[in-house]
Amino acid sequence: MNLRKLYTALLVSDLAVAEDWYGKLLGRRPDFRPMDTLVQWELGSSGGLQLSSDDNLAGKGAMSLVVDDVETERDRLDCLGIALGESMQGTYSTLAQVRDPDGNLIVLATPPSPSYPAA
């Protein structure tokens, strides 16, 4: 397989509400609307995020976002009404969690600690 891009796709019950919430989380509006039931953000050359209200996507999802500084993002999101849970320091990185309006788990994490061994 020559993987060129990966999209995380989350099922949402109200696309307009989710678009607004994720717009705040990501700091911008989506890049594309490929279908009436789908919005999409490009998040770099190798990946992106899709939100869909099409129930062909099954179950709840989870997404991890690697950020430079969890506390900086906490301050930014708090001003927008998105409250992250407590920061947790692990051996891999620092992380904090929040659930979107549909219950999907969003994890903000710092890059791996330089002392963490590579696989």
C-alpha cells in the first residue's frame, strides 16, 4: 500500500453544530464540503479530518491531535467555551481530553518526549 493521505472521519448527529465546534477547536472553518453530509479540513500533506452526518459511519470515534503545548491550547479553547480535562503527564507526552457534542473523544497531546524510546 502506498498511503498518500489519511482522514479521520467522525459521525456527528448535527453537522452544523459539529462544524461550529470543530471550527473553534481547529481555529478555522473547514476547507471543503464534498457532500451535503460531509465537511473536511486539510491538516497537512498527509492527513485531515472529516465530519459526517451520514449514518453509514458506524459508532463513536476518537482522534488525537498533536500540538506544541497543551496548556496554550487549553487557554485558547477555554475562551471559546471548550473545556479540556486535566492535563496528564505520561512517559510518551502530556495530554488532555475533551468530548465533542456527539461524545467523540478528542485527545490533545504534545509531541513525544525526547527520552521516549522509538519503536
